[in-house]
Amino acid sequence: MESRYLRSLSDRLGQHRFVLVYGAGGVAKNLLLLLRGYMDESRIAVVVSKIAEEKKLEGYPVNQISQFAKLKDQVMVILAVMPKLSKEMRAYAEMLGFQNFMTAEEISEQLYKEIWQGKISRNKIVFSSWSGGGFGGNAKYIALELMKRSHELELVWVVKKEDEKLPERIRGVLYGTYEHYQELGTAHIWVDNEHKNFFTRKRMGQCYIQTWHGGGPLKKIEFDGENLPGSYLDLCEMNSKLEDIMVSPSRFNSRLYRRAFRFEGEILECGYPRNDIFWQDNNCRGNLERMFSLEPEMVIALYAPTFRNFRKKEEDMLDLEQVRKSIEKRFGKKCRILARFHPSDKEAAKNGFGSDGCIDVTSYGDAQELLAAADLLITDYSSVMWDFSLSGKPVFLFHPDLDLYEKERGYYLPFEKMPYIEAFNKEDLCRKIENFDDEGYQKRTRAFVEEYGSFDKGTAAKAVGNRIMNILQESR
């Protein structure tokens, strides 16, 4: 479906020699995605006030706006930033002599004037997980629950790949396209696990359910966070005003939603739908055994580190083969380590993959299925530690760079007050695995989960499904 507005915008922009997308953050990125297919890409340039380092945005090199000053009469400058920054950036561009301006906000408002000519489809629900990151997260388990409830529901999933595998009754729509915003603009309910982008607009009669993605007293986030950009906090504030319901996994998170998100709406205290898997019979283990030729009696250890730009020291890299041997020594069984890295992390190549004992599962679709199948978890700063602790299985934390990470992010609770087994170097980790005390760990973990008020009990997807069906029923 083609947008008449975007076609007319393209014609208007085409009267200029160049279109300067002024900004290199999320707003600019989503503007470029929206214009794709409507504009001659060779006439678009991404610019900023000053360049700190070489960078590309959606394939476009990021230039300094002053480089185009000689062409100031022949270009249109689109201020592609959050509204609070537009005035300052426009003033700088005007100082350089630029005269023709538009804003991302103006484009968004005009876009929705067109989209909102269509009526809200009362049975349409649009799901998104990690901005098109695939069929996973809390949204997956809510969608599967709703598929059991009614065949009349129109279920849409936001994807980044056209060939994304989805259940037969769910159709995909490409993230950032006009069709994406058209689906959002005519849906009754949205379900997401992170902030929607700046180009999202909501109208009367729509309901936005935010599940979020992190549980427990872990890294500081949103308005509690340290060193977070003002533009990100503006996006957080925008979403908090749009959201109608937030799904909470714990009493701690409920308080966090009020304080750190500044959310004033309904909080559904039911646990996380993705964590229901720990209470239900599932075939996750069997699937992995068949996929990777694992023996039923083997210990499956999941290694799931976060991505960090600052980790560079060789001594900070985990020797997975040595860890595997320590696990076998402690549990008296053969072990296989499944490693799930961040897609941008090059660490996998440094860990000796190729041995039969370590398997890279970074491309495996649903991380929650890996958690359900694993016997123990090794991570560093990932919030999966909270999810996995609900299973009662051991969590080991590898923290050779703790001082650097704490400076970058900050945590609500010191790690020494958490029940997990913390190690600060490779030898320390192997020693603590070999000396692991299951009884003591179980006692500490139960007390920790109880103290922070977990709502998880295996019925979260059902609870969210009930709330959605009630919303649909009330609108009839």
C-alpha cells in the first residue's frame, strides 16, 4: 500500500538538490526507514553538528552539516531529532546559512492525518518484540495464548525480515515502513516490550500494553539510570503518556514503573508471560537434544553474556572448555555449553568453538526456550539472571570487568547482596563451580525472589489474555 502523503512529500523534497537528515539517532534512523522506496537515496545525506568518529546510519555515512554550507540554497534540512532539540539545532543550521527546514514531528503529524482516515479494526492486535526482533519475548506468549481464545482476532507481528517465521494465523509487517504505521494506526491494541519510536501516534479508542523486558532489582533504567541521553528519556516520557497498561513481574517492578518510568496508568501484577515456561511442561529440552545431538543425561550449561564495547583484555575472555570440565567435575556428568552471544559480539571467535563441548546458539530464535532447557546459567550483567532464578537452577556471574560496568550503568542492588555465585576471574569461576553448594543456593534464591515480590507462578499469559479479551468485549 502506497502512501499519498509520502509520495507528495517525496515530490516536494525532490525539488531540492539534497535532503539533509539532520540527526543520527533513533528519530533519524526511523525517518530513513520511512522514506525508503519513496526517495532517491543518492539525494539523501545524514548530517550532524559535529562528528566525533566515523559512523554510518542505515548505510548512509554521517557527515558534518557545515560540509553542505556552500549548497545551502539547494537543500532541505529535516530536523530528525526529538522536539526539545529541534530549536537549538535549527538555530545552528540557520547560522550556517540554511533556509529550508522541516521537522520529523511535522512529517509524523501529516502521516497520521492520512492513516487515521481508516477506522480502528476492533479485533486487530499488533505485537512487537525488540522493534521487529522476531517472534519472541513476552509478546510471543501472549499471542500464543490469544490464538487459543479466538479465531476472530486479527494478529499482526512487526518484523525486520520479510522471511521471519511466524505462526500461520499471524501476519508480519516490516518495521519502520508506512505499512507498519498503518497497522498501528488502525489496530485496537498494541503489545510491546520496549519503547515505541518517535513516529508512533495513538488515538482515542486504542490501548497500548507495555510488557517491558527486564525483571528484578538489576541495572538502573529510565529516569533512575545514570548517563542516559536526554533524547532517550524524552522517548521514555512519550511512551509513558501513551501506555495504558504495564505488565509487572514483581512488586519491585511495579514501584519501578511509577518512579523510573513515571507511569500513572494500570499495572497488571501477574508476572511475565515468557516466564510461564518454567512452570509448564514443555519440549524445549528434547528439541535441543535433537537439534544438537545432546544426550538426555548431559548437563546443559547456557552461557549468555551481555555486549560491552569496553571489554578488550584477553584475561577477561572466558575459557569455556575449562569451564565445561569444571562443570563435569562438580556434577559427575558430561556437559555441553550452549553460548548465546549478542549479534555484534566478536567474542565467540575467541572461545575455542569447534570443540564438541561448546555450541554457538546465538542464532537460536527464542532465548526463553534455552533458559527452560538449561541446567545452569553463566552470565555477567544480563537480566536473564532474574528469569532463570525462578527455576531454582544455579546462576553463575562472571565479572572480570565489574568496576567498568558499574561506572557505565549502575545497579539497584550490589551483586554481593544477590543470591547468585559471583566470580571475578576465570580461575575463580571454575573453583566456585566445583565447590557449588546447591542447598545453600536454593535457600538464598527463594528468599531473594520472595523479598522482591515475584508475581510469577505460571499463569501470566492467561492473565494478560483475560485482560485483552475484556478490553475487546468492553468495546463492542
